[in-house]
Amino acid sequence: MTADFTPNPLSHRTIVPPGQKIDLQDYDPADTGKFESKESAQVKLAAGILQLAEYQNILYAQNKFSVLIIFQAMDAAGKDSTIKHVMSGINPQGCQVFSFTSPSTEELDHDYLWRIHKSVPERGRIGIFNRSYYEEALIVRVHPELLAAQSLPHLDLKQIWPQRFQEINDFERYLTSNGTVIIKFFLHVSKQEQKRRFLGRINEPEKHWKFSVQDIQERAYWDDYQAAYTDIFNHTSTAVAPWYIIPADRKWFTRLTVADIICNRLQQMDLAYPQISDEQRSQLAIAKKALEQED
């Protein structure tokens, strides 16, 4: 690899240890690790973006694995800008981004993973989910009245969430065993920083389009969402698909840490350019000779 990028030690502290119980309150949204300045982090991020592009080239050429990157967060945590900056060096032909909003009538007539499975990246490609199937154990849990629209044949509010955790774990295990590497990020923003960003959207005309009254309505459920996320992490951070809780009060640090973790995970994969056969090598030699003999 030509990019000068070394792992950031904080990435090892952001992982939710599989099989262990954590409390989201123990994670500091304003943590910036060893970096004292935005400038030093930006230099590191630039190197990470270059390395990520190199890994993507090999992933695409090999056409053996795929990578699914999931972003979950409270509103205004910076999902869109993180995707934009970290993936800025990626070849668009090898990357797909899906945003999952409220399910359509057709989607509600299927199981909740139906629309998700259709969007899983093909081999050789990177897929990004801006929100994901975890909404079915998050917003639906905070607002259980939404379950009525799903017309479930059996509904037991005491059992549905453990059941969905198990279904999600089984789904991720299935994808992993078929060559999809899953990287799950929660961008952890503080309630105070969310307030500051909401006010920025209101006070700056060029950001008005980002603001929705529903954002304020959902903010009233902050504690419920924090509890729901904690439960998700404690039940779905597994060895094959662990969660990473990323400090999100400083966007420059969020982007660096996300890039670091993606590069580390890609580095751990068995990525290599395809090897050609002896017959293909002979054909290359013939083609080369023919080109060199042209006037």
C-alpha cells in the first residue's frame, strides 16, 4: 500500500466487546483520543482515504467478498457528512448507499428483513446503510404503536425484542458466512451537541432544509432511545459483526475513527488481486507482441 496510514489506537476502545454488557453512558461523545487538533487528524484521515481506495480496488477486482457498512445514530450526529468524507476516494462503481426510511405498504406486507436483503452489496462492492434493519428494534421499540402496521401473526411485547435480536444475529451470521463483512457504527453524539446542531440548522438559512419538526419531537424520547441502543449493543455485538461506538461531538474525529476501523477490517480480509492462468499469461504475451509490432 502506498498510503502512509497507521491504525489509531482508539478504534480498539470503541468496540462493544461481544458477550459483555455495556452502558452507553460510559462512552464519552467528546472523546478525541490522542489527537489534540483537527489539523493533525485531517492529515491522518487523508492517508486513510487513500488506503481505503486501494483496498476497494482489490476488493472489486477479486470479486469474492463484499463489505456492508451500517451507520446508526441519533439525529444530527453526522452520518451523512461522515459517509461523504470517509468514502470520498471510493470509485462510485464499486459502492452503493441506501437510506432506509419508513417502510412502504409493499414492504410492510413482507417480513422486516425483506427490503434489507435486496439491498445487500454484491460481491466485490461496498454497501452503506444510512440507518438499517436496526430501526426495527429501535424506533419501533420506542414507538410500539408502529407494530400495528406490520400485521404480525403473533405479537408478544415481552418476546418480540429478544426474538428480533436473535433474528438479526442469525441474518448477520448468514451474510458473513457467505462472504459479506459487516461493520456497524453508532455515531454517539451528546444531547448538548445535538441541541447546538439543531439551533445551527434553524439559524443558518442554508441549513433550513436539514431541519424537521419531527427531529424535535423525537428528541423528547432521548432517554428511551439511549436505553434501546444500549440493549441493541448488548444483544447484537457479536464476534462476526461487532458494534463500534464512535464519539461524534467532534466530526473531524468521528471521520478519522470510522476510516481507521474500515481500513483495519479490510486489512484483515484475505484480499488479493486475481491470479491469471498460464493460458491467460500466454495470451497476454501474444497481445503484447502484436501491439509492439504495430507501426
